[in-house]
Amino acid sequence: MTVEGLARGERLSPVQRAFAERGAFQCGFCTPGMVVAVTALLQRNRSPSVDQLRDVLQGHLCRCCGYPRILAAAQRAGELVRAAEGGP
């Protein structure tokens, strides 16, 4: 799966939406890999801990040092996924 394949037509995936909402990208260099990695994690674990999010993002290098926003977006993505499923 690629980042382009996550959206459904004009509708962004929850992870793409969260990254946009939280301004979790600047140059876009790291964004596709991080979005795909967070998506894969949320498919396995709908409520990952901060440590699990950091672990899945390890190795994805952000040249702009936007890690706080990226982590906030990953947490927001989990909220969106759980809300779409009717969970807390």
C-alpha cells in the first residue's frame, strides 16, 4: 500500500486527515513513510501507546524536525480510527 492508495477518492484516510489537522508535515519528505507506518500500526492496534507510536516511527527521518507534531498527529489518527468504529 502506498500513501496515495490510502484515500478513498477525495476522502482522506484518518491518518492523512490527522496529519493535515495537526500540521505534521513541512517539506513532505518523511510524510508518506510515516503515514503508511502509522496506518499499519493502527490496523494492528487501535490504541497504541506513545512508546509504540515512537517505535513505529523510529527510522523515519524528518529533516524539518517536526516530531512533536508528527506524534500528535499519530495520536489524533488513533482517536479518529476509534471514533469511526464507535469506540472511545
